[in-house]
Amino acid sequence: MALLTQAPKGTQDLLPEQTAHWQTVEQVIREEAALFGFGEIRTPVFEHTELFQRSVGETTDVVQKEMYTFEDKGGRSITLRPEGTAGAVRALLEHAMYNDGLPVKLYYFTSCYRYEKPQAGRLREFHQFGIEVFGPASPSADADVICMVNSLYNRLQIKNFSLQINSIGCPECRAKYHQALKEYFAGSVDKLCDTCKGRLDRNPMRILDCKNPPCGEVAKNAPVVLDYLCNDCHDHFEEVKSYLDLAGLSYQINPTIVRGLDYYTRTVFEFVSNEIGSQGTLCGGGRYDGLVQEMGGKPLPACGCAMGLERLMMVMQNQGIELPEPSKCELFIASIGNQAQKKAFLLARQMQERSVFALFDTCDRSLKAQMKYADKIGAAFTLVLGEDELASGRAQLKNMKTGEKTEISLSEEEFASQFLTASTDSLPSL
Ligand code: HAM
């Protein structure tokens, strides 16, 4: 029979074997985030559309082409979050979190939604780990965010990535830069896509990260923003660099990084791998000093970044970084007949209460099929219950690795302790 449907284009299922790896990586990330003083925030998958229009920016690809926006049954315009920063800022303001002392340091794991052309490392539903720091204007905070990511990648044993940094200045230097870009692009307007033609007046910097190849070609020799920084932005960037030097991080200055979202000011950065194809940006972020005010709050400087978890897992897999396999079944209780199945059910419960990974047969299979299954899942011990075992109150516990059998009592008080002794005895001695 043909399947009714399949997962939508650009989405993927994660099966238990993969989620086990994801959970291990997520746990390392959580530990690292805690070491840097971040607390987890969880915000809704959907928000009012204007949140993203205002924060990410009306002229960005994300807002113009990629958002999943719909009207809900109450006639509101709703958007599935394309990224995590906007929701974090909204929550910060809504709960006045800045009153609890600065800096406010938040981290999140989120699913994000962008209607992009799917390819390796680029999905329509993807997952991000992100961090946001609210309060500090100091370049040390930018460096701290960058160092956290670097330290995380080291802990995960990821190799061969580069850190690329740039500064895109403040609104003051941006005005001068925009003027220079307008003049530069004025000569080649007809080569630009329609979206970029519209951007020329409103936000010419967006042309620099248009995904249309002809626009990219025109943008190749465009003026670079570093040449237009005001003194304060220049000094800030120098200080960020000196902190990175202090931490011993190597980095490249890449003046073409402008980031695809409008809220950035001053420092922007990306961690890039060239081992996973064209979508090699593992992590992107920067400072966004104007966003909190733009969202209706008092001025509050901020910086942060986010990394795509699918790309992170891809790079780890490519580099053969080993992750622990899911734990295996410790005891499989096979049964013959209804009474034995009930006993198996009870014994399994009893063992699970003692934190033993124990299973029994729920598929009413033949004994042969049950044992085949126990073998397939790699059960460490098996126990067979039939009429004889129920009558005598004793059964044979089989160590599946050595084939050794031990008689074990089925009485509630004795079973657990005898099993635990037998399984501990079978562990290789240190
Ligand atoms: P972003 O650069 O748009 O920044 O996304 C961050 C990361 O998410 C990218 O570097 C990439 O690893 C991953 N990513 C983006 N789009 C996709 C996709 N379609 N498929 C798979 N992975 C993807 C932000 O989202 C900002 N909110 C980061 C930030 C936080 N800036 C300051 N704070």
C-alpha cells in the first residue's frame, strides 16, 4: 500500500539512534553554557509576525522570502520563529528580566523555520542552540560569547573550523556606508534581482548577502564596511580583537561578513567549516545594541550567537567523532503463556523501579522469536518463564555473553537482589 504522505520537504525525522547522539551533544552544550553562567529560556514556536518584521528586518531575505506566516483562527498574523533572538528579546522585556541584575545571560535550544531551498546543511525546519547576553557594552562580552563557542567546539573535539570576524559599525557609520554602497550599485542596477532593486534605496547592505548569484557577482567589489567605521566602533573592534588575542584564539578578519539579519551593530562573527559543503557556517552572531530599544525597551546593549545543530552533528560525523551508543537492555524476560507473561510483566516493573533496563515480551511471540529478539537488542541477561518456573518459583538467569546460567528465585524479595548480584559479578574486574 502506498504511504499516505511523507515528511514535508526540508524537514527530517530523527530516529532513536540519532537522538541518542543529539542528547549527548546537547548535554555537553548545557554543561558548557552553565560554566559560562547562562540559564535556559524556552519561548513559543510561534510569535506575532511583527516581532520578526521589526527585529530581523523588513528588507532581509528571511522576512521577505522565508517566513512561515499564516493567519490564525482569530485573524492574527502569526509566524513560526525563523530564529531565536527576537523571541528572547521579547521575553526579556515582557518579564522585565533586566531588573534582576545585569548581565542577563540566556541560552536556548529551538526549532526554527525558514522557507529556503533545501540542500545538505540547509533545511526548512532546523534546530539552533543560541546564547544571548543583555547588558554589557564592553568588547569583553563579545569576546566572551565567541570564547564560549570556541570552548564548546574544543570540548566536542571538533577540528578544522575557522573563526571569522568583522565589524559593521553603528547607525552613524552605517549611514555613510549605505551612501557608498548606493553609489557603487547605482551603475549596475539592471543586473540586480527585483528584490535587491527594491533594497537599494532602503537597505543596500542587504544586497551583499542576497543568495542570487548575479547579485553576488555585482557585490564582489563593493566597498567594505571596515573602511567606514567611526572612531568608537573602530576602537571597540580593536578591543574585541585584543581580548581574542588574550584568549589565544586565532581568527580571520573577513570584511564580507554582514550577516543576514538587520539587528546587528559593531561586531559580527561566524565559525565556518569547509568540510560539510557550501552550507559551512556552523555558528553566526554578533552584537545588537539597538534591538532591545527597537522592541520597545530602554536602551540595553546585547550580543549573542546561534549554531545550527544539524550542521554541528554533520561536522562531528564527518570527523568521525565518536559518541556513546544508547544503553542496552540488561534483562529480557521471555515468557510462555498468559500467567508467565503476567509474572514477566511484574518482574520487569520491579527491576525498572531499581533503575535496571528490563523488558518483557508484549508481542505474544513464540519462545524462539522472543530469544531472537533478545539477541537482536543485545540483552545482557535473559530469563525464561513457563509453567515449570512458575510452579517451582525458580528460573535460570542466562548471561548472554558467556552462556553461563544461574538459578534465581522468582520471589519478589529475592529476585531483584539476586539479579543485581549476578549482574555485578559478571562485570569485568577493574
Ligand atoms: P543565523 O546566521 O541566521 O543567525 O543562524 C545561525 C545558524 O543557524 C547558522 O550559522 C547555521 O548554522 C544555522 N542555520 C541557519 N539557517 C539554517 C537552515 N536553513 N538550515 C540549517 N541550519 C541553518 C541567527 O539565527 C541569529 N539569531 C544568531 C544570533 C543570536 N545573533 C545574535 N544572537
